[in-house]
Amino acid sequence: MAFRVTSKSIAQSTLHGLAANQARLAKVQEQLSSGKTISRPSDSPGGTVSAMQLRSEIGVNEQYVRNADDGLGRLGSIDNQLQGVIASLHTAQDRLLQGMSTGSSSPASREALAREIESLRDGILERSNETYLGRPLFGGTTPGQVAYGKDLAYRGDGGATTRTVGASAEVRVDVTGPEVFGDDATGVFANLTAIAAGLRAGGTGLEGDLALLQQNTARAIGAAGDIGARTNRVEAMKQAANDRVLTLKGGLEAVEDIDLPRTIVDLQLQEAAYQAALGATSKVITPSLVQFLR
């Protein structure tokens, strides 16, 4: 059975093909101008889902990096203060040994040593109240402004500040006052106060204070070592998160970004096809029999 082919059907079919060619050309032009193969979900539903998942993972790992940066800032500030505390404690030990070896020295010289010990104690107190972003470094999670009061008593709490720097990595980024300076009764401040008093009293019977000072110094050194180990771990986790971000961004580019040489070639092919379609369309509307008889 033969079907009648009319001029109208030919024109409609040709115009439909021309519109399809034009749509393909427009899509390639859009991809080339944006640099992306996916401009809307309908371009690639599967690719869109993959891109969303990759972006989500990138966001999570970038947050790990920000957390690590904050943690490193805190740990670095603590380490700076601890180094100063340790140096002051070593100086106090030297002055104490000097006072113990000069038992026959004058009261004036012992008074000078006692004042220097008290000055070192006050300097350590200032370091104990250093803050980071408005919070005391050695105060735990206290909402207060200082870790130690003027009476040398601890004002903070035992809370720990942590930062999540990986999928299953949560690192503590602080240290409390008692972990560094000891308790109020036998810690650094009480120890140095007793040493100053002992020097003023004649400089005898200070052996126990020296042993306690050595213990307090060892505690501070141990805290500094712990902070250093945590710093190394946070730095390693930060690097891992940065590497993961780069890998994920590479995957996202593979899903979304165009292959530039291939897209340029595709554009040229689509332009040629569109020009050919235009040429074919211009020849479709030929003179009909009625027009010929006229």
C-alpha cells in the first residue's frame, strides 16, 4: 500500500530535523561556553547524583581541614606558653640551687633570689592565663576569663576541647592547668611560693622544695611532649584531608568538565550538520503542480 507524501509532510519533517540539529548545536555551544557537560540534572541524571555526592564529600573534608587549622592554632599557642613555662622553671631551679649553696650569704642576696623566684612565679601565672579566641588556654571548657585567679587557685574545669579532623579522628587540642602546673597544694605556684619563703627564712631545708620543683618541671615537660605529639597527628590528618579534597575535585572534574578538544571538534561537526540541514531545507519547498500550471 502506497502512502501519499505531500509537500506539507515533507516540510514538517525537514523543519523537525532542522530544529533537532539546532538543539544539538546549542547544547554543544552551551557546554563549550560553560566548560561543563552538566548544566541541569536532565543532562545526565547519573552524573548529577555522582557530582552531588562528590561535592558533599569535598565539603566534609574541607571542614576537616578548617578544624585542623583551628586545632593547630590552639596547640601552637599552648606549646609557645609551655616552652616559656619550662624555661622559667629551669631558671627557678638554678636560683634555688644558688640559694642552697650560699647558706652563709647575706639576707640581702637571699631576698634578691626570693624576689626573682616570685617574679618567675608571676610570669608563669601570666602564661597560665593566656587566651585563644577569648578563652583561657589552660582553663578546660570554663566560661570564665582566666584559668588561675590572683590567689593562685585554679578557676577552670576538667573539660576537654577536641576537634574532629577525620572520619574517625577526634583529637584533643587543649590541656588543663592541673595537667601542666599541678594541684593548688603542691603545684608550681605553691612550690615557688614556698621556695621564696624558704630563701627569706635562711635558705636551709630547701631540699624537699627542690625535689618538688623537679617533679613540677618534669610534668610541664611531659605536657609539652604530649602537645607536640598531638600537633604531629593533627598536621598528618590535615594533609590527608587536603589530599582527599584534591582527589575528589579531580573526580568531580571528570564527571562535570568537558573534554575541550573533543568538544571543539563536536562543535565543528554540529555546525557543519546544521549548515547542511539549512541547505536541504531551502530546497524542500519546490514548485507544486498548481504553481507550475500557473
